[in-house]
Amino acid sequence: MPPAAPPAPTPARDGVRGLRAVRNPLLLAPAGAGLLTAAVFVLATALARSHPLGPYTRNVVDLGQQYLPYHAYWRAFLLGDTHGDAFLNWNSGFGAGFLGDIGTYLSSPFSLLVVLFPADRPELALYVITALKITAAGAAMAALLIRLRPAAGGSGGPWPLAALLGAAYALSGWTFNHGASVPMWLDGLIAFPLLCLVAEWARAGRRPVLGPLVVAVAWIANFYTAYMATLGAALFLIVRLLTTDTADTADTAETGATAGTAGTTDTAGTADTAGTADTAGTADTAGTAGPAATAGPAATAGSVGTAATAGTAGVRPRLAALLRAVWTVGLGVGLAAPLVLVVFSGTQYADPTPETVFAPAAWTELFGRFLPATANVDTPALFIGTPALLLALTLPFNRAVAPRVRYGCTAAVVLVTLSLQWGPTHLLWHAGASPNGNPYRQAFVLCGLLLVAAWLSGAPGVPRPAALLGAAVLLGALALAARTSTDIDAWSYPTAGAALLLAALATLLLLLRGRARTPALAAGAAALLLAAQAGEAAVSGARVERQQRADVAWAPRIGDWQRAVGAEVARADAWPAYRTDPGPLPGGNEPLLLGGEGADAYSSLTTENTSRTLDSLGFGHYAKGRHPETLDSPVTDAIFSIGTRIRSEAAEPVRQDAAPRGTATATTTAVPPLVTVHPGRPAAVDPADSAFRNQELLLGSSVYALPAVRRTGTTLTARCPAGAEVWFWAPEYKGTAALAGAAPAAYDGRPPATRAPMRALGTVPADGEVRIRLVPGRKPVLPRQSVGCLDRARLAAAVARLTATGATRVTATGHALTAELPPGSTGLAVVAVPRATGWRCAAGDAEPVSARSHRGLLAVPLDGRATRVSCSFRPPGVRLGAAAGATALLALAGTALLARRRARRPEAGSHEGRQEFTGRPHEARSPAQDADYAARRTGA
């Protein structure tokens, strides 16, 4: 017998598939973009010497005043260390709704990572979360770009270019100027490319379940910027429907890119000799799978996401795709409704900010924002990197791109740019309400569209010299027009010039490579492009951070001062027996950051009633009423049951480049309980009355002497009982006020943004003569009753009376409060919590009803029979949101079921019969699968 033939070697299928997965451009592009984005963002932070990579604070504007305290509280909430629950936050504003704040500031999945960091390192946690969001945005944009095929029926474009442009999107001027200091907006930066992918799925009729889920996550993470991203994705879809064949889908791009070697053999990315004399009109496909190279621009006209027969596609498929997209977005928004509708309802009751009239920026200023190292909240941040911008500007001149694509994408970019400057479209972008501050929050959408244009022009290969020349002329004109912009930094033109020079050298190497086919030239070009784009972004980001520290409000880093206050709060906190107020520190929102229960609360959803009630009692505020601040007054402490007050001071001047040190002491005084009993009926707040009188009305006793005040120039005179405390109330006054022989007290009234709280100036001298010297910063505006003299003995008697008749026991849960009252209590039970829509109260066993209001606080009428009152809070909109979410969930289930049934039907070209074991119909194999199968059969 002849010897048996050796067995054929079994191909290492898992190894081949693993290698193919590693070399898959669909994975390489987002991974490369993410790594590059993270590295450049960290480098920019280090160059700016910002914390945690330097000594300087990053806590500029709302980053230190809102997002840092909210994330610190979010960590405590997730770990079960707070008094409130998801409905109510007992720490801020004497009790404020929290579900709306979750939807506004904390609902991003990235925010959950805060629990991985120590309680005393919220700054590090927030920085890491910010860096991860920016990294995700770069990866998402690269994932979108690599799926936009530069050639119908061919492979995807070069993945290194997609990675570079994805990083350019994430590291745009918008990110450094706005997103990095307002981390919640970064979710919109991530959402835009993801929603464009959803649009591609809708156009192709694919992923009917995943699409709505992506939309839902985007709207839950931050519905405000997700709304803007949705508008941008809608425009993207319209352009794609008008410029491509509906049969040309993102999913076929995935097959082509996977089957080919796009970007795996050439890191230069886009070598194209289409501009040379000997190969005019052809594209070198090095780095791609090689679409059909046919002479002349007509052949390559289909190389940017459109087939040669795109014009023959009918209207009905496009309308169907549009309807699928609308259905997808509707389902996704419906799934997000339980949170979105709560936020929307909260805005209806929020303290209204003064109406803002949109004033478009000068075109000179707008053009200047395309350059690096520019920062301004009143102009659109449009920097995407000079190389990327140059590539985007080649699109109108790039004859290798199909005319429909060229004109359609260019028109979209121009229209979005114009929409930034026109009042009606400005309102459309901002959901019908012009924002207070930063009127160009939607600029990230334009940055994204510019980078899509750059990809469509560059993915087929290096644009021809004529297109590059046209783009260079446009870029030069833009830079020239921007020369008088006030936003231009000393580093703007040098940085842009250096990046442009490196990009020009890279382009030259790529053109030479088209003739010589030298890998070294491709590698050199890739290195130059990387240095140009990444280096310019890092320098720009560092300069923007430095400018922000110099030009806008900032808060210091968290240091020993804040830790000392937090330790005192933890020792003294006795909620709900009484409140503990941490007192004021630089930054704001101290109860969220350090614990305790105070007035300080900075939220976009601070209710109008809370703001007006506290204003009427002499409290101050920032942010046009949405940031009430604490008031160190024994009268308001008695009204709001603040039994312990933390007073602290810095040990040295507060600086940007050092964590502050300071000391803190806790002072505990007797105060009435959280629920007190008052005679009479509910009364309304009278903001026109003096703060002194409003305090007495809520306290139920007269504790001030309110003298007639005479004003002579900058001196106020009055007469009060000797030994009384002199309080000066001037909410719109900016300057200092000092009692004769005492230290001056500072006031910073700047209506409508800032309202100064009342302050104690000292003690009335023995002769009863009160003389107050003013040193105003501008013409003083004083209320009619600006001086009140507090009698401490009367106040002590009022506190004793309210304590004797008030609640004997108070218990509080996550969003509810119950108080036991003395038998026979009549009149009103007043709960020291600002009345807001959503509160329901009951006396005894009665059914809860919408809470009454007594001078702005919760009130429950008493008839002498009830010995218990209870109140609970349910956020407005939560029921409607839950119903909408449930309906959307049912609709999504129906969609999934219908999609499953359709998937079971054998399609044209599929094999008849069922697969063994699964019973499912055979699916048609793609050419790539056939090639792979043939290779495995031969053992190759």
C-alpha cells in the first residue's frame, strides 16, 4: 500500500480572523483618533500648566461653580451618602428638585465614573471624565468618516486620514474654549457624529433598534446639545440623500473596508498623482483597496460616496429613508422623555433671565475664530486645525469629487455658517430661546461638517494642485480678513503658519511618492501631517486655557480650606433637627461640594419662587437670580432653622497657582424647628417691601427698629436704640459701607446679574446716632428702607415662642418630610422650604394636595385636629415623561419584532433552504467572504 498522504494542514482560522480584526480600518480609525485626541488634550493641559498636570486651577466660570460641586455631590449620591434622592436635593436652596439637575448636568454615562475616584479628588475625576468625553468624540467622528466611502462599490478611505480628522474635530476651538469648561456640552460633541451614523443607518434601512437607542442615549446625556446635534445630523442626511444613491450604504462601506486593505499598508493615507501630467485624472490607490482607476475626472466623479447611477434613484426611496430617520429620532427622544420632559418642565418654572437680543458677531471676528489660539464667548469657536481647514477648502475646487457631492456639501457648510449669524436661525439652533452668554453654542456642528468636507475631498487621494491652490487662496483671504479681529492672539498667525508649512511639505512628499513609490516618503508625509495638526491643536488649547484664566471668573483648586470646612460640616450636621450652613467660599454651591444644607444653589433650574423669596428676605444672588448665595443673619437663620453655621477664612490670599489654605469654626445657636406654627392665613411675598419687614412677617415678630434714613451726599444718618446691631441692605449698591469707627463692608450689586446681600455693619453707639459712610463705585441706588437695627432680645423671644409652638419631631426621607405638632395647633404649619411646583402636603390623614405658599414657603392649613403634617415632592413632568417613555418602549419593541420578521424572509440572491442546527435561511456571501472561504479551502 502506498503510504498515507499527510493530512492537510488545518488553517488557523481564529488567528487569521484576529489578524484581520486588528487590521480592520473600521477599528483602526476610531482607535487612532481616540489615542491621538487623548494625547494632544493632555499635552495641551501640561503646556498650560493646568491642574492636574500643573499648579494652576482649571476651575473657570461654571466649571468651578457648577460642574465640580455637582460631580462631588453626584459621587456622594451614587454611594448613598446624601440626605436626598433622585427627586430632591435637601442640600441646596433650602430644598431643591434634583431630577432636572441630573438631566441637565449629570446624566452622561461618563459621569458615573466619578465613583472611581476618592471623595477629596473631584477635580481629578472631572478632568478624567472631560478627557474621556473628548476622546470619545474624536473616535466617534473617525468612525463616521471611515464609513463614508470615497468610491461607490469600492473600499473605504485611508484610516490614518480619518483618525487625524476625527482628532481635529474633538480638539477644535469649540472644545477648548467652551466644551472643556462646560463638560455637559461635550456629550453633544460626541452625539453629532453618532447621530450622523444613525442617519446613515436610516438611509440604508439598517439597525432599526440600535438607531433609536443611540438617539436616546444622546438626548439623555445632554438633551440641549443633542438637539443641536440632531439638527446638524438632519442636514447631513439631507445632503447625503441628495448626493448619493440610496443603495450606497454605510454597511456596504464596512464590507468594502474590511475586505480591502484600506490604510493598512500605507500610513501616509492619501497618495494621489491625479494632478500630474502623465496620469491626469487618475487616482493612486495606495492605502486603499483600489477603486476602479479610470482616466479623467468623470471616472472619479463617483469616488466620493456616490454611484455613477445616483441620479437615476427615485424620490420614493429618499422619502422612505427620510421617514425612517424621523421615526428613529422620534423613538429615541420618546425613550429619553422621562428625563427630558422633567428638564423641560423645570425650565418653565425656573427663574427667568432677562431677555437677550441676539447680536451677530462681525464677520472679521468670525473669520478670526478659524485661526488657532483664539478665545471669546461672544464669537463662534471654529478652529479645526489649519491642515484640516485647508483640506476642507479644497472641496469646492476638487474635480475628482462628484459635482453633486462637491456642491451639496459646500452649500451645507455655507448655509450653516450663515445660520450662525441670522436671528431666526439662531433661535432655531437654540430651541427658540436666545441664551444668556455664548450665543454660538452650536458651532461644533459646523466644525463637524467642515471635517466631513475635508474627508470627502481628501479620502480619494491628494487633491490636485489646482484645488490646493484654490484652497490656499481662500485660506489666505480668510487670514487677511481676520487681521483686525480682537480675538487674535500673539500665537495665532505664527502657529497657523508653521502648521501650514508642515502640511505643504507633507503634500509635496505625497505628490513625489506618487511617482517614486517610496515608503519612506509616505512615512515622512504622515509624520509631518501629524506634527502639523496635533502640534497646532496642542498650542492652541494651551493658549486658550491661559487666556481664560486671565479674562474670566475663576475659582481656586480644592485645598485645605475646603477640607477644613467639610470636616466641620460633617461633625456638626444634625439634619433634619436643624440645618448646617457651610458658609461662603470662593466658587459657590458649597452645600453640594462640602455638605450641609444652605441657601447657596447654582442651577439653571433654580425656581423663580426660590429666587424671589430669598431676594425679598435680603439674600444676594449671582447669575441673574439663578445662584442664590448664603446670608449670615441670625433672623434668617431662625426662619430657615440654621442651627449651625460654619465661618471660615483663608490663611493667605487666594491664588490661581496654589490650593487655598484656611481655618473653619462651627457656631451652634438655638433655632426653631424646620416646621413652625403661625396664626392667620397664607400670605404672598411682597418684594416691594423692605427685606427687614419681610423677615419679620415670616418670623411672626417685630425684631428690628426701622428708622427714618437721611442721606447727605455719601453719608447716611439715622437713630436707633443703643446696643442694637446695624444692618445695611442695598441690593443694587456697588462699593463699601462702614459704620463710624468700624471696618467697611463690601457690596457688589450689579443688576440684573448680581444682587448684594444685607450685611451687619456694627453696633449702635451709646448716643443712638447711626452714621454710615458710603464709598460707591458708581452712583448709589438705595432702597427706601436701607437700615435696620436688630434687637437680639426680641429675636431670642421670637425663637423661644416658635420653638414652643412648633414641631416636636421632624423626620425627612429622600423627597418627603413629616412633622409631629403639639395637639390643638391651628393656623398654618410653615415648612422652611421654598414652595415649588411639585410639592404636595397634607394635615393628618387627609389626602395630599398641592402645597400652599406662605410668603414663599410651604404652608399647610391647620384646623386644630391634626397633630401631623407631611409633604412630599414629585418633579413636574415625571408622570408625562414616564408615559411617553413607556409608549416609545412599546413602539421600539414593535419595531424590533417587525425587523426580526423581515430578516427571516429569504432575500433575492440568498440560498434556498435552512441552515443546519439554526433553521435560519442561508444568507448570500459577499465577494470578500467568498475570497476568504476559497483561501481557507486551499489552506492558504
